[in-house]
Amino acid sequence: MGVGSPEDIVEAVARGIDLFDCVLPTRMARNHAALTRKGRLNLRNARFAKDPRPIEGGCTCYTCMSFSRAYLRHLIVAQEILAATLLSIHNLHMLITLMMDLREAIATGTLDRFVEAFRMNYHKHRPKGI
Ligand SMILES: [Zn+2]
């Protein structure tokens, strides 16, 4: 309960926790943040003003399949509530697929490798963002 960030979920699963309930994905969305496998993005940041990429390349959520970072930033700057809805869709999808991948890693006996790869990828991109 109260554990909802990707990095905390991965660490908790590695320690045997398998139940999570947290407002973080929607709260982050209301505060303009997108959760990704490489770290968090604050889409209000001016550097996204002309960014044609989806929030996270390879993500199959409705938001990433339909809208650019630049459009999402436009919605945020215009104070459109749709921005929070679209970011919530992405953040929830990201955590659901992360959990699916964690379950698969447990089933195939590769959890240790998955956790190490996640840590390397997540922290590698954390200092300067993605
Ligand atoms: Zn997405």
C-alpha cells in the first residue's frame, strides 16, 4: 500500500511483495508527470514543446499510440483536464505492463536478471532525464 513508483514496485517484487495499491500513477498524471521504464518525464518542461515522440517509444497505450509529447505539453499549458486523463492512461498502462513482465520473469526463473536490467536502465537515465 502506498508503493507505486516503478522502481519501488520492482524492488518490492524482488523481496516477495505481490500486492500494490497506490494513487501515484494518477496523482503523477495530475502533476504532469509520465512514468517510463527509464525514469519520470515532466511534460510541462519546455524541452517537450516541439517533441514529436510519444511519451515512451514502444508503449502500446492509447496515449502513446495517438499523441506526441508536444501535444500533451500543449494540453498541460492550456490547463486542459484531458492532459491528466491521457497521462493517467499511460501511467497505468506502464505499471500494468511492468507487472506483466515481472510475472513473466518470475515464471521463467529470470527475476534476478530482470531486476538488474531494470535498475541499470532506470538509473542510467535518471540524472538528466530522457
Ligand atoms: Zn504510453
